[in-house]
Amino acid sequence: MLKSEHERSDTLLALDDELMKGGVILSEWCAFLTRESDTAYTKGAFLASILTSLSAIETHLRSEYPDAAKMRLVKLIDDSNLDPELVSDLHVLRKYRNKWVHVSDPWDDQSLIENPAQYEDELEQMALFAIGALRRTIYSNPWV
């Protein structure tokens, strides 16, 4: 992949053009996290983009559902009224995030040492997946 910063910025604009079908009301927390995710993606900080995308998704789901303050992300996703395909994608993203947030064996790092480009490419692809999932989530209930 290895797009330039300008190409990644254009990707964000294209996603917004494709997926936003009206207005959207977001909490300021969700808007802030979305901007952070976009900035991280544009600058090539792909893991940061994935983590903040999922944080923005979680924040948005909490804002949409009463009594969600103490719910785990998995339950927020499962109990949402999102499209089943998006629900499945959010679980893929959540599980991928968990691999990076909860590293089970930090000393099992030989493949990372030997082939960091493989991980960087995977992170870039997942960051694109994450920013798309974020937009599909926050634009899922537009107001016109």
C-alpha cells in the first residue's frame, strides 16, 4: 500500500463522500477521537489510528444507547442496531486491536524483528479498515 500523506487524506475525504448520507450529530468526545484517528492515519501512525478509531466507535455507541456507561465494547457492539455486516467487521477490528493491546508473549518477537514491513503493511491495511468502520458506525443513523 504505502500511500503518501496526501493520498491518505484523499482517502478520508472519499470515504466521507461515499458514506455520509446526511448530517451527523456526535458528542465532542467522539468528534475529537475521530479527528485524532484521521490525523494518525494521514500521518502514517497506523496502530494509533486503529486504537483511536475503535475508541471513537466505542464512544459513539455509548452516546447512542442509554445505560451504556459500564458496558464492555463487545456487548455495545452486539446490542447495537447496526447492520449485521458492520457488527461483524467491528468484532474483527476489536479482536485485531486486542492482539496489539494485550500482547500475550512480549518476548515472542522474532517475526517482528525479521520482517517489520509485513507488520507495517498489515497495520496500514487494518487502519484503512478501521477508519472505514468508524465512518460506517458514526454515519449509520443520519439526520436529514
